[in-house]
Amino acid sequence: MATTGRAALFFGPGKPMELVDLPVPDPEAGAIVVRVARANVCGSDLHIWRGDGMLAAMARDDGRIIGHEMTGVVHALGPGVSTDWAGRRLAEGDRIAYQYFAPCGRCRSCLRGLSAACAHSFKVLRGRPTEFPYFRGAFADYFYLTPQMAVFKVPDHVTDTMVAGANCALAQVVHGLERVEASLGDDVVLQGAGGLGIYATAVAKQRGARVIVIDGLDERLALARAMGADNVIDFRRLATADERVAHVRELTGGWGADVVCDLVGRASVIPEGLAMLGLGGRYLEIGTFFPGTPVEVDPGLLVSRNIRVEAVASYDAASLQQAVAFLDRNAGRLPLEQVVTDYSLDDINRAIEDQDSGQVTRASIVMT
């Protein structure tokens, strides 16, 4: 087995990431060492790379491994690990999908069944790259799974390209749309058709909703339609918020949407999305995950329309299992392989720049 692996270290906004070699750890009891096969550039990685809001504080002089949306194969199983979380037998070389964060299972949130709100989940991503277990992010050859991280085997006909987004974008929209109870007959508006928005289109459609997607890139709008969007709104043609709100009301028979989701990651879209909701509507906030970009919201609008706001920062183990099952059901039926554009780990900086500029919907790092 290999004794070292590559990792791309992030040193701060505006600075190129650098490849270094780190020792491959031996797994502790209950842990798994993953050999990463593919890692996507998530929108949150772009926010970190740009230093948006308070994220500039994540910079470290000794670097950190960022990235989290990934899939891989079992490199080594720690003592006591023989199955995945669904009870399927695991062995070295098996393809897996897994959480990149670790709910503690003991805090007040976890004990109330709200593991997605665990205050300790992301501690596993911290630490120096020179300290065990070294590999704490996706942009690397390996990743270390602690016993708290849910893991599921991937069906043979679900490709790495399809499943790499399951442990972030797909699982998160599965969890979020369940939270806002998107259901049969609902009008659902998705603000943004990046990775989150494209997956949300397919999931909302299969939940029985009529789906309206807003974006300004031809490739993304076409992909949204292929994923099942009933209508798309090109913000290059409807250039003002008032125009877009009016068009949503027209498409929904004058009532407004039942559900609107921020999947963009720009707080400025929130007031517009709230204005698109009808009476009793639900607003789902996923995209703007970082503090430091406040917007003005009229509370009277929320009260007078009985609007409910839900915010989702991660997801639970069941949502990841459902995400893998969604891919299993839809392999060959939806253009799930068109979501990403391939790059090598050597080209990590170009991949991030291309996605940030909108040249690609989802850059994906293929490990070799």
C-alpha cells in the first residue's frame, strides 16, 4: 500500500493552492481510510477561496485541505468495521459514499434527532495537515472517516461522476426539501441552477412539484430543463427583481410559489425570493451558509403571509442514504453525468477559477 498521498493546501484568498505529500494514516478502531476517486468543487469552496463574509478567517499559514463533495473506495478498514451503515458488508476496494462531517451523537441537537444541527460536526475538518489523521478534506488522494461519519456502499451502475455530489449537494437538497415539505402539486422556485439547483430540480420534480428554475447561464438553464424543470427564468432577460417576482406570480396563477429555495449563495437574492412566496409559503435557505452578509427583510411580509423560513447547513445520515437511492433509481433516466467537468488534481487552481467565472457548472477533480 502507498505510504504517502498528495493534498492541495489552501493558504488564503487570492493565493494559489499548493500540492504536498502527506503520510497515509492507519485507521483507528471504527474508522476508515478512503482513497478519493473524485472530488467536486462545491459553491461553498468558492466562498472559502474568495474569502467571502467571515470565511477569510479560515486561512492558515501552514495550509488546510478544503473541499468536501467527493466519493472514493475503501483503502483500509479500522478494527471493528465490517459493514456500512445499512448493514452491507464492506471490504477494501468497495466504492462508498460518506459524510464529510461527524455529528457527535451526544449533544442536545443530536439527542433530539437533529444531527444536522450538531455543533460539533465540523471539528473533524480542523487541524494541521502535519498532524494525524492528516487528510481532512476532499482535494487530496485520501480522506479519513471517523466512526461518526455515515457511510454507504455505492451500487455498481452508479458511476463516480454521479455519486460524487451525493454527500453534499444532493443529500442537502434531499434533506432541505423534506424540511419544507415540498410535495405533490406545490409550485417550487429554485434560485440558482448550479450544483445544488440542478439536483434540487430533479428531487423536487420527483416529489411531485411544479418546478421553476432561475439562472442566467444557457448551459445551466438547459440542464435544469433536462432534469425536469417545468419553466426556467433567464435573469438576463428579466433583469429586475420586480420583473422576476411578477413572472413567478404569472406562472403560479397569481398566487405565488409554495416553496422558494436560495441555492445561489448570495444573500441579496433572499428578499426577492421571499416576495415570490404566496400565502403560507416556505422559504428554504441553503446557499448562503456563511455569516457576514446581512440583508434587510420586512418581518411584516413574513407575518402577513404566514411565511415559514427554514435553513439547512448539512444533513442527516438518512438523507445521504436517500441520495444514493435516488441515484440508483435514476441512473440512465436523468443526465446526472452532465453536471460536472473533469480536471486533474494538478489543475485544482484552474478548476476553481473556471467554476468561479461560470465557465463550468461543477468542476470535478479526478484523482489518478
